[in-house]
Amino acid sequence: MSEVLTGVLVSASRFEVYERELGVVFGRRTFGWSHEYVCVDSLETELERARSLSVDELADAIESIGFECTRCGACCKAADCDSDGSEESEPHTATVFPDEIRSIQKREEYDWRDVARPMPYGLSEGPEGQSGETFEWALQTDACGDCMFYDESGAASADEPDAQQTGGGECTIYGDRPLVCKTYPFSVALGGTSQPMGEAVDGEGMVRAHECEGLGRDISRTEAEDLAGALKERAIRELEEAIQVRDEYEPATPADGEIVVHDSEGAKSPDGSVR
């Protein structure tokens, strides 16, 4: 197995699907993009495929590959960043949908910006900071690029009864974590769905497994079925969201230093407000 990457880093193949569907090409940042799953059929066709996925067959594949979370926290953290955040790093990038953002907001009356940031693909740096158009949202990160809701000290358990320990730290929103986090390190081989950064290191049927030290370990049938159900739900949800984004999209002309985020509810500013 290749070296384990840190961060649930979602590849830009999904972003490229939007560009193809809408006939636009935005400014791009290089994130080691993977083209393996760029959609060639319509999103509606892929959605029907997602809806027809067999949870039993997905569970069989997950059992065959094997997985147990080791609580290492690698999927919650940025790549190559010193503890003080002084080194340039590749930030943790996990897709989060508008209703998932609102669910997390309710936990502590978080502001939208506390929970989510614009997906970085398509944005460019200018004199006034980042600007441009992008699609969808990523979980917010701290100065080091780690997920904002990863508590490395592990001290949040007393206040967060559903916090999940990950090595020396924990996820403080474990019960409301996004689908992409619930299903990591797995994905399904359907166009229009998000894929973790890095090449798939194992696969069985429609299931792909991405870099994680927990792969190859025994998993119970119950756990495999739960994970398979969440994986199917994620595939359906991602494609439904993609169709809505496409259908709601209207070109914007952001000024220097201005960001426009297109999600399934229309065009928004980085604070989540509708434009």
C-alpha cells in the first residue's frame, strides 16, 4: 500500500463534471486532480445507477476489502503542516452540503463561516485575496489546515457526548459529520460522485478503497452493512446535489476579492447568504 495521505481530500473530478455540464472553465488550482471518474454519461443516468446499487453487494465488497478505523486522525488533518501552521500545507477538504452545514450550526449556534468554506477548486489569488466562482462547500479548517472540528487534545468529550476519539484527538461533531466523512475511505465508481484524493489502492465490484491505515482489517457484517448503506446514500445525494447545482446555475461576474459559491440552493456568498 502506498503512503497514507492526511486529510479527506476530495479530488477535483466532481468539479470538472460541473464544468463539462455547464460548458464553463473556471480558474484552477492544482490539487493532483484525478480523472478516473469524470462523468461521461448524464448525471440522471448515473443517479439511476446509484439508486439501483445493492447495499448487500456493497457490504460484500467492503467485507472483502476489510476495514477498521484505527482512530489515527489522518483523515481529519492537513498534509505537511507544522503545529503552528507556519508551513504551507494542503488543507483538509471534505464536501459538506447545505443541510449538513445547518445541522452542524445547530449544535453550538455556529455561524455559516464557522462550519464551511468555499470549495477551493476554481478560485484564484489576486491583489484582494481569493476570487472567482466555485461549486459547493468544504468543512472549515483552522490555521494549520486541519478540520475545524478535529480536537487534537481529545479534551472535548466531557462537553460533546457523541465525540469520537481519533488517536490522540477526536471529532467533536461525530453525530453530525458529513456523509463523506462517514464513508471514508470508500467511494463508488460512478461519474459525478466525489473521490478522495489519491489513487484507489483497492477495489471490489463498484467499491473503491482509498489510502488509509485501517484497510485490510476485519469488519463485522453489521458494520459493513451500515457503511454500505451510508455509501449508497452518499452516492445518491451527491448526484442529486449535482443535478440541482447544474439546474440552478447562472453565470456570475465576481469582482477581485469576491467569491461566488454555486450550490444546490443557488448562488451564495461565502457567509452562506443567497446572492
